[in-house]
Amino acid sequence: MPGRIEDYALIGDLQTAALVGRDGSIDWLCLPRFDSPSCFAALLGGDEHGHWRLAPASDGEAPFRSYIGDSLVLQTEWTTSTGSVRVIDFMPQRDRTPDVMRIVEGISGSVEMVGELRLRFDYARVVPWMRRTNHHRVAIAGPDAVWLRCDEKVHTYGRDFATYSEFTVHAGERIPFVLSWTPSHHSAAPRQDAEKSLATTLEDWQRWADHCAPGLLDQDQSAVRRSLITLKALTYDPTGGIVAAATAGLPEQIGGARNWDYRFCWLRDSTMTLSALLNAGYRREAVAWYQWLLRAIAGDPAALQTMYGVDGERRLPEQLADWLPGYEGSHPVRFGNAAVDQLQLDVYGEVVDTLYLGHQHGIKIELHVWRLLLKLLEFLEEHWSDPDEGLWEVRGPRRHFVHSKIMCWVAFDRAVKLAEETKMAGPVERWRELRDIIHADVCSRGVDKKRGVFTQYYGGAALDASTLFTVKTGFLPPEDPRVVATIEAIQRELHHDGFILRYSTPTDDAATDAVDGLAGSEGAFLACSYWLCDALILIGRVDEARALFDRLRYLANDLGLISEEWDPVAGRQLGNTPQAFTHVALVNTAFQLAHTEG
């Protein structure tokens, strides 16, 4: 059985990432990219679905683990009856091939170690053919080849379609293992010196982390730095695209069906991601994300998608992996994401808002970009009043979601400001008129008149945390009574132990109809709790925001990693991990608190 979601650490090379459990087992790894089929998928089933464990042969004290400095180099230490040992896990930034390196270091005494490497390609559907050659082993099937190299003193043998290793490590010894992937038609993977790679990897990460801009409060520094390192780790370096999470199929409810693939890049994250990177001083990464966005959306404005692949791919078909039992029995497991074909009008606002934010930070809008913006707004002018699937990618019927309408208002509002500030030519008066029309429409049809609060969709009564954007986007001023009433209603009706749900689901106390078209419930959506912090700051309730922010920080695991959701009853993380949306929200709220409190 896999560990709890919070039991996993992340290592990566800025093109893919692996999850390492407390027990020394790598239970998730896709090669060569984030969105490639996995070679280890025990996370979504068991050992038979692929993993690589390296740990002491006998039980001892519970292991202690940490990252080395401001890096993504993991060290896990065990103390046994005969001695203590450390395993250092990392993936060096890629030169030619993706490599997973593990260095076993004897700390005291001597410790017997065992390893089990069970490669399963194509999401555990393919058992590769393994052979030994020149003191290493190579596994090949179809397009994939994985090479394992280790010290000659390590005894390896094959059994039951797996490779086992046995050896003893003494104090002062360091024994390296290197796992490399190549296309199967290539020659052997180049030999790598694990010790040199370790030194280079540590230098690369520390150099990057040291560029983090000042301006944070002391108590928030470590959480923000680790969140930024995680955000960097989720970046596909060749293109600048940032995946929502490193995993697929982790459940929003244990045993439930809300199990999605998050290894893609969402437009809804664009403005918040750009803001986090720019606030933290990472202009190179911000510009790379900005440019990825422009390449991804180029083309017919009617074909704008909610998400794209790391290279900007548009076809991300969803398939059910019925051969995998799912994390703790949560199925079906899905690879790909059918939400790619949905109509989500909010993304038009996200794109224009991102362009405006970039402009505010000195990123010049080229003429071809302005022409693209004009076409996007032409489409939106004709379709802003249509129902859509909304921010949360519901799988029920289309509705007039309030957040979608607010983001349509944002699109025209930011376009007006861009035209005024850049002197670019456009139908500014028409945009002003549309901005006013949408504003009046939302205030008329998106408010529950009895309670004076914004609702999830026109004509409904349910609440939605995304309506916090009424104040976050400047749609209404903080002192507007509808803003304050909405914030208080969300605190009162969408909280679960003080943490915020996205919206009501059928099993909640405040349930209405199943607006998302799905059975079951989910945990508190952590980004929404950070949005509540932001809204509280804007209406002057800074002490409440600080108290909630400090509670949220303690939901991270011992390594500072946070998933998508939190189960307050079971006290555990839920959903795909680590979640970029959550870490981005943490960074932005921390900077807002620093600006307000500092």
C-alpha cells in the first residue's frame, strides 16, 4: 500500500518529477516528461505497479528526512540496531538523459541494505525485458529503455520480474545508484558520476533560491522559499510551462471518483502564477511562463482551452485506467483530462489580466500580441452572456457562473486600461460599454437579494469561494456591503473546521443540487482558504487573515509540500500533489501580508 499523500517527498529535474515515500520507495515517476506514461505507479495501487525501494533490511527507528538547504535534494536517515544510514535522492538538471540518483551513505556502524526495483512501463501495463550487461542492467519494452548502474560491491539478482539488491554499508562509505532513461532505439545511457552530479545539483538549486526577493516577514520566509522551489520544480524548463501538479489520480475524497490528471498547464493559474514569480523576483521564470501562455493560446479565439500540455499541446484525451485499483481504492483512475474540451469563459479574463500584469511589470506587449487580444475580445463580446462549465470544470450542465462573468468583466476592464496606458488602438468605448453591461448583469442576477451575497450561478442560492474575486479583481470595492456579506457567508457556510470548501456538494450540510454532476464530496480546497485570507486583508480584517494563514502553513508536510485539498476530519492531505495552485496562493498571500503588516 502507498503511504499517505503527505508521506511523499518530491525530487525532479525541471522536466519531470518523482515521489519518494518515507519508506525509501519511489512510488511515482513518469519518463521522460511530467505527462509521459509512468514507469513507477505504486502510488495508484501497490508494489506490483512499479516502484524502487532502497532501505535498511531490518526495522529501526522511524526515519528522519529533510531537504539539503534550499534544494530539491532529499536525505532520509534510518537508525537501526547495528548503525545508521542515509539515502540521498535527487534528479540532476538534465544534460542528455533524465536520471534518478540515489547515494547510500554509512553514518555509523554498519547497516544491511536491500533494494527492490520493479519497472512497469506505460502506467503499469507493460513488464519490460531485463538483461544484465557490463555490470549494469537494462530494461527495454517498446519505446522505453531504463538503465540501472551501481557499485560492483552491490549484489543484484532478478526474480519475479524485478531486480533485487543486497549489500552492507559501513560508516564513511558512499554507494551510488544511477537510474537513466533513454529511447529504446538509442545506445546505452551515458555514465554519470553521482557525486559530481550531487554537488552540481546542490549548487544549481542554492544559486536559484538565493535570487528570492526580500520583502517578506521573517516568520513566512521558509514557507515561501519552499513554495517557490516547489513551483520551480513543477516548471517544464524547455518551454516555461508550469504543471498543476506532478501526479495524476490522487483522490479528492478517499475511495471516491474525483480522481483527475493534473500534469498539464491551466490558464486559470496564469495571473496568480505570474504575480507570485514577479513578487518573488523571478523575472526569468515569469517571462518564460508569459511567453508559454502566448504560444499556447495562439490561433482561433473560439478554440481557447482551459489547459494545455507542457509544450502547448491541445489534445489531452481522457482515458480510464481500469487496470489500476487507484490510491487506497479510489477509482476510476484517469489519465488525460476531458475538461480540455469545456467552455470556460473565465480563461479569457485570465489571459487579458496576465497581459495587463505583465505590462505593469515592464513586459512589453508586442503588436502581434495586441492583435491577438483584439480577436479574443471580439469573441468574448459575442459569447460572454453564454452559460459555461465555469472555473471548477463541472461535469454537470452549463450554467451562468458568477465567477465566469466577473472574469469577463476583468477582460474588458484590463483591455481598457491597457489601451489607455499603451496607446494601442482599439474599440475602447465599446469595451467600456461592455464592462458596464457585464457589471450591471452580475450585480442584478448574481446576487441573492434576501441575503445580499453573491451566489455560485445566476438563479441559484449556493455559495462558491470563487466569488471572493469580486474584491480580489477590483470588481467591487472592499467596503461594498455585498463584498463583506459574501465573505462572511463563505466563512460561515463553506468552512470545514475553518478551512474553505470550493462550493457545496451533496453530502455537505449546506448541500443543494450536485452542480458539478459528480457523486460524493471532497476536502477543503486550500487555495480557496488563501483567497479568503486575501479578501480579509482587503476589507481590513488583517488579524483574521494572519490567524488563518498561520493555520494553513501547518497543513504542509514535514518538507513544506502541500497538496490540493485537506481533510479536516481525518487530518490528512487530499488530491494531487504537490499542487502549484496551493503554493502560488501561499506565496501571494504571504507577500500581501508583508505589505500590510510590515
